Amino acid sequence: MVSQTVVSSLLVVLGAAGVRAQQRQSLWGQCGGSGWSGPTLCVDGAWCNPQNQWYHQCIPGSGPTTAQPQVPTTTARPTTTLVTSVVSSTTSPSGPAVTNPPVNPGTCPNTPSGLGTPVANQLNDPFTFHNGNKVTSKADWACRQREISELLQRYELGTLPPKPSSVTASFSGSTLSISVSEGGKSISFTVSINNRPSGAGPHPAIINFGTFGASLPVPAAVATINFNNDDIAQQQGGSSRGRGKFYDLYGSSHSAGALTAWAWGVSRIVDALELTQAQTGIDPTRLGVTGCSRNGKGAIVAGAFEPRIALTLPQESGAGGSGCWRIATWQKNNGQNVQDSTQIVQENVWFSPNFNSYVNNVNQLPFDHHLLAGLIAPRALYVMENVDMEWLGKISTYGCMGIARKQWEALGVLDNFGYSQVGGNSHCSFPSSQQGSELNAFIDKFLLKRSGGNTNIFRSTQTHSSFNLNNWSPWAVPSLN
């Protein structure tokens, strides 16, 4: 016979289990993922959407009944068939991206070998060279950007190859065909140019990474260029390493991760647009680049490495994009469920294999992603983040971009920088009511060349009282303008 004590204990355990079973996660909260121990059911009117293996989120609705392919919602516009003769570009190779106009490399100091002094509980000083010298002028800043680019390629992203010896392009209908040759090997790929404005142009355009999260509302006066970045470098997990047309050209063992390979692909698109401007009607000096989530990481890296991009628009790029490794580690050490460097390298092949040696101690790196963003300065950057997704690093992106902004401050161009973190939307669903006017202001100013709305933006709809921007950036901001 079971004793009364045992019966009472069982009732307590079962009662606690029942309470846990009835717990419901609020709208936009986390409801599952690897290692998650909280509620797995959502409040009425929401369902648990698996964003990835590690993060599931409660979003409005009842969930899909059957899997539906993602279909663009824009209406196709008639196009006129235009065919060009093949035009070749054999100009001298370009090095890693620096601010235009580029500085003669011979005037820049050599980047010392080694990692330098570890930096903990703060971010690296953008205005101090790796050798300890200070940045005091715009020419110094251009050299510092070149150095940061070299360090990022060396330790995290992999080597960005220079411009190939031959790039050719042709345009027909809405298809821009690009062929590249280097070292006796050749590849070809295409992008589609859609929603071209009427008239001769030239018109601005936004290069959109992939189809996932392609939710930004693009004005009718701006064309869209759809870039299948997976064709250049695959991103289907660890087995994708060294697969894609970039690696067909440079070898499967090339050090570049997928993010660098995609940036290389964007540069070839810009090359092709320069060659075919008369046929496409696209102005290669007024180009934007965007993507969301994993493709948002690609967008910010492309903007950093390709100085011909006028406006960079990463959406919810999180860790590996607008988030900083050190701040994500700090968040995780404080019990927050955020993606960090140790986990992200297990998810996919976005980074160079070289990065694996440093993910367990990111304090030793001579950079963080505030410096990646700084490669874009003084060009325009508008970062869109989601305050409801802790996994993306809502504090990491807020702190990282808040400190990155100081580089635009030093150059006297805060109107060229925006960071906007809002909530109430599912992952990669653009909240037009909250960010639409900001996005339009950036597109108007930097692509359409119109005056108008405010582009000096740094805001979050949530107070991050546990994080102090100044404590994480104790260095002085010089005036370089």
C-alpha cells in the first residue's frame, strides 16, 4: 500500500508539472529551440514558429496548414528586350574596401603580425592602429580602415580576392549575365533586374540577397536586383564548406567564408552594371544592398568590402552581422539565450575556418563588428533590428551599433548612420508603420538624392539599462572632419 507521504509528494510533483504544462509564452517571445527550458506553448492567437534549430518564436496566427513556397508579391512589369555585345573589364585589381577616394597603400603603415593585447569588457578602439599609433586625420582613417579590413579577413572572414583579370557582362530582358575568368578558370552567373522605373534613367537600384526575408518596401523609383547568393557560396550547414561558384573559381580550400564570397559576388554585379549602364538604365553610383537574417549578415559584409555601395541596409542580421562577439558573450554569461561565436560556427559556413581558433576567446581578436560596420563610414548605413528576438542579440546589436556610430561621429557625418530597433513583428517581416518613414528617408537621401526626412537615427523601443555604451567604449572620439 502506498503511504500518504508518497501520495502527497506525487501530487506536488504532478501539480508542478501541470503548472508548467499550462504556461503560455507571450506574443513574440521564445517558445522553443535547442537548450530551451521555458514555455513551449503560445498564448491564444499565436503559434510557435521554428526560426531555426536554436530559436522558436510565438508569432500571430494559427500556423501553416501546408508548406507554401515563398512567392514575391510584386507585380511584374513589362520589359523591353535589350541585348548588348559582350564588354570586358580588365582593369587592375582592387584591394580590400576603403573609403573613397582610396589612399595610396604605400603611405599606410604595415599591419603588424599577431593579435595584439586582448580587449575584455569593452570594444576595440577604432582610432588606434594595431601598432598603437593614433588616428588623427581622414588619411589616417582610410589607412585604419584598410588595416581593419585586413585583420577581419585574416582572422574571421577569409581573404577577399582582388578583382578578377576579366569580367564580361550582357543584358537581355531583365537578366544581367556575368562571366568571370581568373587563372585559367571561368564561371558565369545571372541576376535579375526587376521593377525598373520608366524612362531612360539612369535609375538607382537595391541589390537584394536571396528570397528569404525579402520584405523591404522599395519605392517605385528604385529598381531591385535579385542576387542568388547561395549560387556563389552555399549555406546549407557545415557540409556546404567550399561549395559554390566562388569556390569553382578559386578552389574549395579557399579561406573565404560564405559572407566574403557573397561580397565578392556583389562586387562583380557592380562591375557588370558599370559595363552595361547604357542598356540596363541602372546608375552604378547609386546602389544599395540589403538582406535579412543570414542574408543580412551578407549585406553588411558586402557594404563593408565594396566601396561602390552607397547605402547598406541589413535587416535583423544579429550575430555575425550587426552584433558584436564580445557583447554577445557578455549576454550569454549573464544567462541570456543569445547566439554567440561558439554556436554560430556550428550552424553554418559563413566564416573562414580560421575563425574557429578564436571563437572560445573572442577577447583576443583585434576587432569586433563595430569595426566591420566602420568600414562603411562615411557611406550610409541603416541597421534594422528586432527587439523581441533575444537570440539575435538585442543588446549586442544595440551596443555594437551604438559604438560603431562613433566612427561616423568622428567623420562629422552622423546623418549617414541609422540604427532602429523595434518590436511587434515576426522575424524578417518589415514593420512599415514603425520603420517605413526611416527607410524612405535613407533611400530618398542616398539613392534618389532628395532632401527630406531624418537620417540621424539611433533608437530602441526597449530600454537597455543593463548596458552602458560609454563603459564599453572608454576611448576618445577624435574630430576627423
